[in-house]
Amino acid sequence: MLTLWGARQRYCDGISRRSFLQIGAFGAGLSLAGMLKARAGDSAGNAKSASVKSAIMIYLGGGPSHMDMYDLKPDAPVEFRGEFKPIPTNVPGVQICELFPMQARMWDKLAVVRSLSSVDEHSDSLVMTGYSENQNRTQHHPSFGSVVSKLRAGASDIPPYVSLRGMSPGTEPGYLGIAHRPFTAEGQGMADLRLAGGIDASRQEDRKALLGGFDDARRDIDASGTMKGLDAFNARAFDMIASGTVRNALDLTNEEPRSRDRYRGIEQFLTARRLIEAGVCCVTLTYGGWDTHSSNFKTLRQQLPMVDRGIANMIQDLRDRGMQDDVVTVMWGEFGRTPKVNGSDGGRDHWSPAMSALVAGGGMKMGQAIGATSARGEYPHDRPYKVPQLLSTLYQAIGIDPSATFANGSGRPMYILDDRDPVTELL
């Protein structure tokens, strides 16, 4: 196996975090057939959830400013309220940023939790696993997508968990094992879904038959029976490549030109929707950079309209396809930003005591703004929630019990989440 390290994600803490891709497998050190075998082995004996709901997790890395997106404070002093004005949504009493006009017109299909608190870490670990990066250095809790993979993998040739933003500590499977890493659908990850150069469908079938013959021969001399079923896993690996379902979902030229135009510059939102339609259970993506210690308002004037268009188009497309109750969407970063603007360059620094998260779908109660922060956006003062509690709510919305346990590397049963009280207003 070969690991390709992707672009560094630079944050202000001085630590560079890299994404990485694996050539020739859905995870490190396993062939495609081996990955399928590991997943089927992991899912053996686990009852598949009765729910078939899926999730789209949008991570705005760097820490998006709650004060300038969903929790504006127009009556606060100028050094707090910033440059943007609130606009009304189609739900009476709910206002959001003026740069979110598309979301404002469809707020009855969306909701925001404004009273979340986080930890001061530049990492997606907390919002993806429910545990901080510092905790996961020793405890290795699995990501949301890896839990979905553990419980939903096995029967389909569709990978249950896809990351459109490479790999990071927050997307890792932890003690669930490498079989539940996400399939990274960018760069060399696409090599898993293509026929080898010069190999057409006929020659691919010949290879499958030849491999099966070798398996039969090895089984004849294998008294322990360890070869049993290997050919079936290899056949599934071949079938996954040949079927092309995920490959077609990733190929945006299969989308109507008018639809592609709506997503121009924000193609990951369209790709996520197409992957969910193809049968992927969890997709994670990202857009932009949000570590705005300087030029906060300049950066957001460029990025917020793009995010507005991406979210609005994707949510509306899911509704148009009758999928609104079957797909949970969440968009958040690792923390908020300081309510008080710093210096002359108009920046905002890290602020873990308060942050916001946008949610949609999954049969949850939409058309609301949950919780509130203080008059200057500094601390939650109504309906305070922690990040793991919203994550618990998302698990419940897709039919997964956050109090379920898995054995860690030492065989000790571990809850999916320790802090499991949900955001009751959503359920």
C-alpha cells in the first residue's frame, strides 16, 4: 500500500494537519477484497438498523463566526455586532445573516442551534466523534461515519462512508478498525473504481475466473478452512468495480447542465447529494477556510454566499426527490469566534464558549432557532447544549442508539457517546 499525503490544512495554532489518501484500497493496508471481508466480518452478528436514513456532515474547518452567520446581534455595540445586518426568514421571529437570502426563504426547512459550547481545539474530532482530539489521542473513539459503517456495512457494494475532504483524525474509525475508514472519493481514491488500464469487461471476467481457480486450488490444500469464502469476497470486489454506481455518482457530467450551473464553484454539495442518492449512508464534505483572525468580514463576504447557495440547492434537491425525511444534514465548525472584533483588520479569534450549528431533514422539527446567547453573543443563556448532545440527536434521527456499545482495542465495552442527552426541540 502507498499513502499519499494531501494538502496541509494550516491553522493558527501552528499545527499543520494533513489529509491523506490510500492507493488501492478503501483503507490502509487492505486490498479491496480484504476491506470487504473485514467489513462483513465486523458486521456479522450485528442487527442492521431498521432505519435506512443517511447523513451529510458539512465541516467548516477553522471555526466559523456564529456572530456573523446565524446569531447576529444588531443591538450590540459596533465592536461586537460587526458589519453584517440580519434579515428575516420565512419563519416569524427568526433572523439570519443578510448574506444568506436563499436559506432565509426556506427557513421552514431548516433549523439552527445557537446555544452550543465546544472546546478550544483546531480539530474536527469533537464534532465528528463527540470527543476532543486530546481525548482521542488515547481513547480512539470512532467518527460518526465509522459508526454508521459498522452498523450498515456488509450487504451492499456501495461504500457506507465517503469523505469528500480526504482523511483527518476526526474521520478516523478509532477502535472500530481500519475497515471502517471512509472511502476518500478524491484523487487516487478513484483508482479503486476503475478497471485497470487495458482491461475491458471481458478480460475482467477472465481475471475473476482465474482468481477463483486459484482460490479453489488453495482451498483443496487448506485443512484449516481459512480459505472458505475468500472467492466470494473477491467476486464482490470485482463487482463493485464493474458496477460503477459510485463512479457514476462522482461523475458530475451525468448531471443536467442546468443543475451543474446551480452548483458551480460548490460542486461538493452536488457530489454529496448524488452519493446519498446512490446509496452511501454517510458523506462528509467541507468548503472554504474559516480561521478568520484577520479579514473576517472580507472573507465571509466571499464565502457565505457560496455556502448559502450550496446548502439551499442541496436541501431543496433532497426535498424535490422526496428524501427530506431520509437524510440528516448538519453544518458546523469546531467552535465559534470572539464576539468582539479584534484590531483594525476586522478579525475574530477563537471562541469555544458559544457556536451555532445548522441542521436539516431526517424527520426532525424544522423552522426554528433553538437556544440563545447573551446580548453580545458571548455565552449561551437559554437552552445551553454541548456538541456531543447535538451529535447524539443526529444519531437518533438516523435510527442509531447513541447508548449502544462497541468493544475497544482492549475488549472493554464503550458507549458511542457518553454525553447522550439530545436536543429535545429537534425530536
